[in-house]
Amino acid sequence: MGGSALAFLEATVEDAPQIAELLNAVILARDGTALTMPVSVEEERRYLDATLPRGWVLLALRGTDLLGFQSVQLFSGMLGEVGTYMAAQSRGQGIGRQLTERTAETMRNRQVSCLLAEIADANARGRRAYQSWGFRPARPGTVAALKSQPSEGKTYLELCLKG
Ligand SMILES: CC(C)(COP(=O)(O)OP(=O)(O)OC[C@H]1O[C@@H](n2cnc3c(N)ncnc32)[C@H](O)[C@@H]1OP(=O)(O)O)[C@@H](O)C(=O)NCCC(=O)NCCS
């Protein structure tokens, strides 16, 4: 489907199989996620069921092929935790940036104040990507609001959205 246009679509629970497949490829490559065990379609379905009512998962598609996705889990105080996963062959093409621009606009409209990203210190590419999308070192208050115990070996970056 190489000739199809890039499209962005909000996920539903019905997208669980494709999302789990992409996520499992990232997990198996030990490539930028703290997850070490593959997720089942049922687990992904439960995650989407719990996340989507208040949060958001945005898919990047070409035709029916899932190239990547960005998720936001919303917490009290209108803070969200963001995760971004691109298929290996779709990285470095600015698609993560486009996902972030769309996510930020939607979250701003929903009065979300800041998005927090937790990135492994070893994941230099991930850190560079979030920084190039406008994320900055998170203030201790933002981290404390979302993480009862900040993890060792993680970098926290935040993107604050003006009203
Ligand atoms: C991190 C990730 C989401 C970036 O998505 P992407 O669509 O490839 O990113 P973009 O193309 O928008 O690039 C954004 C920036 O990342 C950096 N970058 C992208 N590809 C890179 C590469 N191959 N090597 C080094 N830096 C790279 C560049 O600084 C780029 O900025 P620029 O556009 O100003 O040059 C993607 O690489 C990925 O899915 N990695 C595995 C999962 C992960 O680590 N997620 C982050 C933690 S949730």
C-alpha cells in the first residue's frame, strides 16, 4: 500500500490486534519500551477499554497498514502520560512529530495542561525525538503528580500546552 496517503485516526478497541502486533515487534527488539513480555490482543483490548474513555490513542496509517501510534493516559489534574511507538521501517520520517502535533492540539482543546514522557536513559533516540517535538525536562511537580515513585534510569520530559 506504498502509494496510499498517510492518515491519522483515533483508535478504538477494535484496533487492539494491530496495535499489539506493532508493540510486540518493539518489545521483541528491546527497542524503547520498559515492557519485556509480549502483550496479548486481550491485554491490549483491556488497556484500550480502560484508557480510551478519557485518554486517547492516535494511529498513523498508510492504507490499512499501521505505521505507528501515540497514546495518552489521562490522570487527575489534567496531566497525561504519553507513549509513542513507530514500526521500525517508518521511523525518522517525521510521523512521530505529526502524531505529537495532533495529540497536542486535541489535548489542548480538552484543557489538558501537560503531557509527560518517561524515557529510558539508554534510549537516546527516543529522548532526541521528544526534545525535537518540543518536550523539555519535566519539573519535579509534574513527575510527582503522575509517578508515586519515579523510576531509576528514566528521563522525564514534559510538553506543556497553553490554554
Ligand atoms: C522514538 C520514536 C517514537 C520517534 O518517532 P519518529 O517518527 O521516528 O520521529 P521523527 O521522525 O518525528 O523524528 C523526531 C526526531 O527524532 C530524532 N530521530 C529520528 N530518527 C532518528 C534516528 N534514526 N536516529 C537518531 N535520531 C533520530 C531526530 O532528532 C528527529 O528530529 P528532527 O526531525 O528535528 O531531525 C521512534 O523512533 C520509535 O518508535 N522508537 C521505539 C519506541 C520508543 O523508543 N518510544 C519512545 C518512548 S515511549
